Amino acid sequence: MKSILGTVLFAGLVLAPVPAQGPAPEGVSSVLNEKLKIGGRLDFEFYDAQAERRLGVGGATQFRIRRFQLNLGVEMIRDFFFRSTLTMDPVVRDEDEGAVDLDEAYFRFGNLGRNLFGFEDPTNTFIQVGNFYRWERGFFEARHEAYSLAGTSFYRDEVTGLRIGGDTEEGFFYRLGLDNGPMVTKRDAGVNLNGASPLVHDNEARGDANNSKDFSVGLGIKDRLEEPDVGYRLAVSARFGRLSAADRTFLTNNFGSTYDGTAKRNRYGILAGLDWNDQTFHAGLDAEYWYAKDGNGERQIFGISPFLKLKLDGVYYQQRLFFTGIGLAYRLGIMQQARGFANASASSSTALRAISDDRQMHTLTLGIDVTQNVDMKIEVNTFEENNLDLANTEWLVQWSVRF
């Protein structure tokens, strides 16, 4: 009888205002009471793009609001949580999805074993429904404004569907997903949506264009030792789906006869990192490898990112501590896609050569902890294409305030 009641409760509560086991959304502060969490961020920057200025494109050098983001979290009752993220992004969203975009909106119901069936589940299993980012996006701490080549290609955007997962006290986790999958299109590898280094990109899908759902699996561990304070993380990711008719048309238009028209789409990734946190510094290394197949087209992407942050005593001004840290992070990304989708010949159009070309991406970021919840970044991105010199270098100085 208890299990029957638990099943009925589960069916009803998944559709009710749910979720969340664990901390409130990043950058969220408590207001009004402990059940409602509101927060956000504002990013202001100076931006310069060598390629856009060289091509005479307007706005190649500009001051701009990079993004204004609002986070809302509501805990209905214990382990029932709703979260949404609303982003106003004049740089990317205006061109891609409209000026205002609902990045995430989902319910999450945590601790299924205890709440529905009366036993303690060591994985603290949860179920999540709605629109949300893939877990790979938050696996590494964000130290750069530009995404990695793998991030832009595979997990930058949201998916809509169902996710089941769990986390143990020892740091082990799993994620299972069934969702509408992405829409295969192109976007620039740099900060802006459109630029001189376009690549094949898994964009957020508006519905399921081919009525075929994506199935995803993630397994890993992410934890820290106490003495010394060493963090370690390792995970594997897999996603299986099918290309829609629109996806196949896109590949045909951009790769011509080198694409054989088949619909299989797979993504496999390995993510790993290690860091050491001392009283005077924080240093580490993150790395990822991805293999993707769209029809007969194959891509391999490798990325490695060392970082070092020095902790400073800071100075007080009006009882507030300023300049508590300065860090330097470098990231190398390498993309190869010559198997199946061969690099276009020198006689092909510039657009075709740009999207089909192998490349390296270098990102160097100087980060400064100005004060609590206020950071500044100075960043440069450069691209080295295999056979097409696009002379594309981006510079930015960004001021970020979280509240």
C-alpha cells in the first residue's frame, strides 16, 4: 500500500511546483524569506574585434552591456524547487533568440527515495523537468568569457526535457536525460554570435523537429581532499540522437557532397581536472576531449586550460575589502574535422572554407577580484585556421557585478 501511494504521489508531484536538493542557484541571495531566492548579474565591457574592423563591420570596437541576468528560485516545500534564469543580452540574444531569453525554467524534485518510498538513497536521486543547461556546462569553473571550442560546439545552450540524476557524499554523480536535443547550425567560436571563425554548433532546439528524442548519459566524480586542499574531477558524457530534416539540409548546404545524408548524431566526451588551493594561491589544470559524428562527418576537439590565482591581503575602503586576488588562465583548443567533412579546397568560397576548416583557439584571461561579488577580466582570443587565414583576434575588458 505504501509503495502504491508513493507512486501516485510521484506522478502528481512531478507535474506540480517541484524541485531542488542542494544549494540555491549561483549568484542568488536570500530576500524576503528562506523560500524565495532572487539574484543576478550585470556585465559591462569594452570589446574590439580585429576581423570585424578589418572587414569594415560596424561595432567592431565598442562599449556595451554584455548581459543582464535575473535568477529566481522558489522552494515550495522541502526538496521541491523551481528555478528560472532570465537573460537580457544585447550582444548575442538580439541576433539569435530575441533581446530577452528564458535561459532556464525547470522544476526539480529531490530525494526521491526518502520522500516517496521511505528509504535513504545514498545518491539523493532527483528528477528535473523543463528547460535547463546540460551538466557539462558547469563541470569546470568559468574563468574565461569566451567558451571553449567544445563548449560552443556541444553544451553551450539549453535542452528541454527530463533529467534524472544523483550525487553521493563522496562526490560520485550520474545524469540520465531524455530531451528534444539540439538543432545543428553554426555560430562563431568567439564572444559574438557572428564573426570570422564559425563552427558547427548544437543550438537550442525549439521543439523536436524530427520527433526523435535525444538520450544522454553522464557519470563522474567531483570532490576535494582536506589536507592538502586538492580538488579532483573526472567525468564521461555520451549523447545519442538523430538529425532532423533541417539539420541535414544545413549540413548539405555547408559541406556539399562530402555529407552522405544519413541521420545519426552522437557526442562523446571526457572531462577531467585537478587543482590545489593554498592560503596564498590556487592553481590547477582542466582538460576535455570530445568526439562527435553527424552522419558521416566526424569532429574531434581537445582542450586544456592551466590557471593560477594569487591571493592578496587586499585593502579596506569604507569597511569593505578590495583587491583580494589576481589570476591568469590560459586555454588551448584544437578542433579537427577532416574525416568525413574534409576541409574545403582553396577554390571553395570563403564561407565554406571557414566553417569546414580545422583550427586552434587560444584564450588568455587576466582576472582581478575587485571586491565581494565584483570582478574584472582582461581577455584576448586568437584563432589559427588550418588553411584559411581569417586574422581574427578579439580583445575585451569586462566588469562583472553579481547581486
